[in-house]
Amino acid sequence: MAEIRLDVRNLGKRFARYHAERPRTLKQMAVRGVSRLKPLDRFWAVRGVSFEVKAGVMLGVVGQNGSGKSTLLRLLGDVMRPDEGEVIRRGRLRGLLELNSGTHPDLSGRENIFINGVIAGLTHRQVRARLDEIIAFAELEQSIDNPVRTYSAGMKLRLGFATAIHVDPEILLIDEALAVGDVAFQQKCLEQIKKFRAQGCAIVLISHDLTQIEALCDRALWIRRGGAASLGDPTEVLAQYRADMDAEAARRAAATMKPLVTTAGVALNLDENRFGTLEAQIVDVRLLDERGSEARAIHSGEGLVIEITIDAPRPIEWPRLSAAIGRGPKEDCIDVNTEADRIQVKTLSGLKKVELRLRRLDLAAGRYDVSVGLHDAEWRFAFDYHWRAYSFDVIGSPKRGLLSPPREWLLA
């Protein structure tokens, strides 16, 4: 059984948030006072994160900007101390976090290799033994003795990466460093990373390149707002992450979206009578009578057709459709959905019309409201839900209650 190289237990890191006009000098403190020296509040950048990485395993970490990924990697690399939990490391640690953080611009590339190699834990003799290999890997033979300040950005990154990977790590932390150089150099870096993994190195990779994570990593961790949202198979974790990103993009777009007005003139306003991610939308709803005409009113006992037009720009797998008829904000007399009625819709894509045919509505006289919804396969959220948005009247003799079924009285 493979040894656990990196064991993370309930890890947490808290930071202070200060006033924007916090004094930076004694003069500023005298003018502004000491009150602004105190933090406004404290927040957890990372909290409650636990996982392990075994020898020969590569873990990919994904998450949006500001989610806590880089803070997590610095905690793993012992650059920061946690406020909660612990990180247990078993083996030589090397972090590719900021490749050029220890580079001196006035020294040559060769001199910087010696400095950074010794900082990483190699002896002067070990660096000298690997020097030619490092220079060749960085493809800097012609300029290795020039000052680093004369290097291009790509040359500096190649120098930093080549130095960092020639330390024989048993635990390797990588923060977006695989985007170094041109395509050919990136491929060479990837091959080196694969060799490390084959030799039993435990690797943690942070990347915004989800394709790269899926292709390289054995497991994936999704960090959301400082916590572990999902951990497991890369394909499953990345599918959840992509869905969350799509939903977030839809929510942001929805915030600036104009009200939808249906063909019947019904206005739908977000967070009032319309809710959902709007990745797919119900763009029109019509209430029709048994003859196919607009049903503003039906007689008790007649049928009703609810015609729903859906626009799904991207295919939705196994969606659920729902419809409810009620009176007042809480009173539903009919609540149906495709799952309960054993109707399976494999995929919805593009512009589609769906009809719910209610053969007979034995409702008491009065005004009723209709709600319709489009939901994901597990009922976790609604793509689009129109609440109490459509109304019709039932004509008949006034009666108490909601139902008015066909009936007769028999006196024995």
C-alpha cells in the first residue's frame, strides 16, 4: 500500500481585514489616529479542509479566484502557519509557487542557479553536478552568464522551473507553473512531472486549465469559499465545478436581465415571481382550453392544457418538469411533475415545446394561479421556475373548498 506523503487534517487559516486608510507611517498615524490600526474584522481564507496525497498520486486543485487555493498551497508548503488543523509531511518538499521569487536580477543565470539550489536544500557540490542538466533543460546555454535582468519573462520562468525541478522532491507543490514557456517547453515540463509521479512523488497541482487537471491528475479537489466543496475522481469533481461556474455566470447575467414578458403579457421579474439559474429558460407559457384557444376561464369539470416553451442553449440531461395549480400563496390543489408521473426526458436542447394536458379539472369556482418549473435531474436547483405567474378562472356555482367533483346524493 502506497505511503501517505501529505496528510492534511482540518486545515484552517484566518486573516485580518484592515481599513483602506490604515496608517503606514508614524506621520500618518499621528494624523489619522491609531483607531484605524485595528482590524475591521477577521475572515477565514481556508477552513475545515482535509485530504491526503499518497506516493505516486497527483492531486489537482481547482476553484475560482479568491477561493483559497493559493493560501492552501502556501500552508502545504510551510510558507504559512495554519490557525487550525495540521499538515503532516513525509518526504522532501519542493514548491513551485513563485518561480522567480528568489532570483537576483543583477546576478547571472548561473549564479542564480547556485543560490536557489542551495536554498532548496542541495549542497554546492550537488548543484555543480546538476548544473549542465539544469541549463540544458532551461534552454539557456547562450545566455546563462548574462545578468537575469536582461532575460525575457519567458527566459526567467524557464530558469526558475528548471532549477526547481532538479531537487529530487518526494512532495511537489505546483501553482500554475506548467504554463511556462512555449508549447514545446510546456510539454517537456509535463514529461518531467510524469517522471516524478512514476518515481513515487506526491504532487499537488493548482491550475485553471481544467483539461490539464483531468488529463494529468488521479484525484481532484474543488475549493469553494475556503472550504472543500468536492474531493474525488477528477471527471466527477470537474463536472460539478463547471456546473457551478455556469450557474454563477447565469446568476450574474440574470442580475442585469430585463423582465421577461410572455406572449400573453405576463411580466416575470427575478426574485419576485421568477427564480432559478437561467442556464435554460422557460420563455413562454400559455394556458389553453380543450379547443386550443386561450383559456382565461373554463367551466368546472373541463380540461386545461399548459403549454411550456423552453430554450436550452446547452443540452440538459434528464431534466425534471413541474406544474402546480393553487389558490393564494400557499394553497396548492394540484402539484405534478415528470418524475412522479414516470415520464423520462433524456435530453432537452434548443427550443422545445412541452404540453401538460389535464383532462378534467373538478375545481370549485374561483381564480387559480399556475406555477411551472424546469429543474435539474436531482432536484438540487431550478433552471427556471415561474411562481404563481399565470391565472385563470373556474366558472361554476360558488362552493366551499377547492374541489368540486361530479357527485350525486342518494337517500336510502
